Amino acid sequence: MSSKKASPSRKDQIIDAAVSSFAEHGFYKTTTANVAKAAGVTQPYVFHFFKSKEELFIAVLERAKGKIEEAFSSVDAPPEQLVETMGRAFGKLIETHRDEMLVTMQAFTTSESAVRDTVRDHFTSIHQTIIRRFEQAGIPNAQFAASMFIGSGLIITMSEVLEAPNLSPWPKK
């Protein structure tokens, strides 16, 4: 068994490049040619893995959703500290996976139906994850609290994009 860390696959490298490009330029101004150049591959090679820019964008969203759900599911805190601890977990994701979080939290503005369907499904799934955590902790009106929590995530994202940290409900310490 080798102690070397496996290098990312070409598909993962393309997704990495797409994350950066979508975060910097948005869905509409990002092209598969830009992503290919950033990944160091040809545009036809991008299409080897992804049939369209929408499919590539959805792959970025899938990866980010997994990170969000994993972070929220793995938070270990007493009930009275759960909301704040989960908020800080999201803040940590912003620090460690900033571009993925920004793309995810802004993706609802993309009008392509496949993207909108994916974003709706992802936010619904994340909302359900949060509701379960809040219910397990005995937080009253867990559904409303989960909606407010997601709203706070959107504010955190907006504060990052606008470089206005004072807007965040969980300012960095």
C-alpha cells in the first residue's frame, strides 16, 4: 500500500477548474473553453466527461452539496449550541471551499431548467438535513428554524461576495 496521496482524476481537475471559473465569472459568462484552458485540457476532452456546460455546473453543485450535508451532519454540539456550531461549520466551508459555497448559494439565480431542478432538490435535501438535526436537538419549530438557518447562509454568502463581513450573523473571530 502506497503512502502517496492519489492524484485527482482528470474529471476532478476539470470540476476544480469549473468551480473556480463559475465562482469568478458566474454561470453565464463561464465557457467550457475557459474551463478546459484552466484545467489544461482541450474543450473536446471536457465534453468527454460532461455533455454540456449545464451538466458540468451540476457536477460542481453535486460536489458542494455533499460537502455541506457532510459538514452539517457531522457537527457535534449540545442542543443549545447546535445552531451556532452549524453556522460556524458553514463559515469553515466558506474558508476551505469558498468558491464551491459561493457557486452553490448563488446557483438559484440560474434559469436553465436542469440547473434549477438540481438546485431546488439540493436546497430541499439540505433543508431536510438541517430539520432532522434541529428536531433531534429538540429545537422548537425545527422547520422554521432550518429555513432561517439557510437564510443566514445566504447572508453569509452575500457578505463574502460583497466583502462586507459585518453582514454575517456569525462574524469571524
